[in-house]
Amino acid sequence: MSWLDEIRFDENGLVPAIAQDASSGKILMMAWMNRESLQLTAEKKQAVYWSRSRQKLWFKGEESGHIQNVVDIYFDCDEDVILLKVEQNGGIACHTGRESCFYRQLQDDEWVEVEQVIKDPKQIYSK
Amino acid sequence: MSWLDEIRFDENGLVPAIAQDASSGKILMMAWMNRESLQLTAEKKQAVYWSRSRQKLWFKGEESGHIQNVVDIYFDCDEDVILLKVEQNGGIACHTGRESCFYRQLQDDEWVEVEQVIKDPKQIYSK
């Protein structure tokens, strides 16, 4: 039996995968994985997700260069969530050019941006 | 417009919610929220999830006492994932009696338990 058989993928064959910075502990993003992307992630030691919008494998950083080198992989007690500890290339995980996708905080019933843009997305995706 | 209207709940009316220890940065668990549970979480400043298995509101800690006091709430660039920074009562988030639900690590193609049980679940749920 493969370690992959222990994962309980949902009705669409997907599980949520959280990427956390291995050094700082900061949560960078959450995306989705199917079985193939999780297997590739473990083999390559680089994060590979499943893009639900594009319905294809998403080799994180393929366009932006913001690859995630995978240090460790965990799964949870219900076997249906993956946690990756990663080294974030370029220090930017978010397509908005920020370190983390979780850059908006609830303050007095309003979402407030609390993280600065490190690099203009136009520069990231201009290739 | 309410801050809740900016969240993109999925076809089941749910979003994933990650709970992270506000002090240590450790990821404790991931569960699901519907609109009502998220609103209650913000109002009470205590984590309230939606139990998919029981199909009802899940006031985290209602049975175990392992309440999560919410320090901050974030959401991500796609508006479909919530991040809670919490203070974990009792230092135990997982129903297995461990601090974190992510207690199994992939090592040489096998899942290995890397976190100890702090309290026997029988003692936690004996009430």
C-alpha cells in the first residue's frame, strides 16, 4: 500500500494543501492537490498543486519563478488535509506580489490590507 | 455590505479555515466554516466551525474544553480560505489528544507519528 492510499481525497479527487514557511512559520497559501500533484510534490520536493480554475497541474513557480522547495510533508488526523513546510523562492507566494496570500485582516468589521507588495505582479508575470 | 459578503463560500456554503497558534505559529488544524459559524467566530472571538459529519455548528471545545480564543482573522487573495490566529486552550487542538492535527510526517514513503499525545482522548471526552 502506498502512502498516497491513506489520503482521503474528496468527491472531486482533491485535498486542501497548506503551505507554511519552514523557517518563519508564516502561512503562505492554501491550494488544492489531486493524487498526481501530491505524488509529484513528494518526488520532486517542489510544490505541485491542482489548479481548479485551469483544471490542470500547477507547478508552483513555473511562470513566476516563485518555486516552493518542500522541506516536510504532513497530513492531519482526518487524512484529508496536507501541510507542506516549504522554502519560498523569492519570498513571494502570492500572485499579488506579497509574501503571503493571507494579507487581509479583519479589523472592526472590515478587511484591511496588512502586508505590503514586495514586487509588482506586472513584473512577475511579464515573461 | 458586510465583510462576510466578500467571502466566496463553495457550492456547499463552506470555506476552509486554518487555525494557527498565535504565539508559536504552529498550525493546529483545518476545519470548515459556513457563513453563520464565521460570523459567530468573529462575534464571540472563539472558533466556531461547521461540522460536515454532524451537519451542525461545532463550537470548538464545547465537549473537550479545548476552546480556541481568536486573536486575528485573515482571508486570502482568492477570498475563499480563512486563517485564524488563536490561543489554544489546554494546548491541545486535536481530538487524538495532541497539540496539532498534523502529527504525521512523510518519511521515506511512510507516514510517521512525530508528535506525542499530551492527554488520553478517553480523559478528554469522558464527560
